[in-house]
Amino acid sequence: MFNHRFNKFKIKLKASLTLKIALISAIIANLCLFAYSIIGSSVDVNGFLQEPFFLVPIAYFFVLIAIISGLLFMAKESRSGD
């Protein structure tokens, strides 16, 4: 009886971990895009574009992590609901 309760708690803990990963990744992605828009871009005296472009692929990476984590969370929740 105790083992069944422990396993159920363990499943919920793992599901909540995937949800936390999804939410944190989405927040980080939004912060990267916000920082990119706040910093902005400019052209220096030599005609080179100066911009923090590295933030865009980092944001896309965190969006991908958030989507995958969210899908895993929804799959675990729908499976545990049966």
C-alpha cells in the first residue's frame, strides 16, 4: 500500500518537473527576446551592424525546450488520467 502511494507521488513529482522546465524555458526565451529588443542595433562608424544577435538563437532553443517539455507534461498527464 505504501509503495503504491510512493509511486503515485513520484509520478506527480516528475510531471511537475517537466512543467517547471517548460515554464522556466518559456520565461528565459521571453527574456532573451525582450533583451534583444531593448538593446537594439546600430551601425558603427565603419558601417558594421552592431546587434546582440546571439540572443535570437538562444531564445529559439529555449522555445524548443519549452514546447518539448510541455508536450511531455501533457502526455504524462493524459496517460495518468486513465
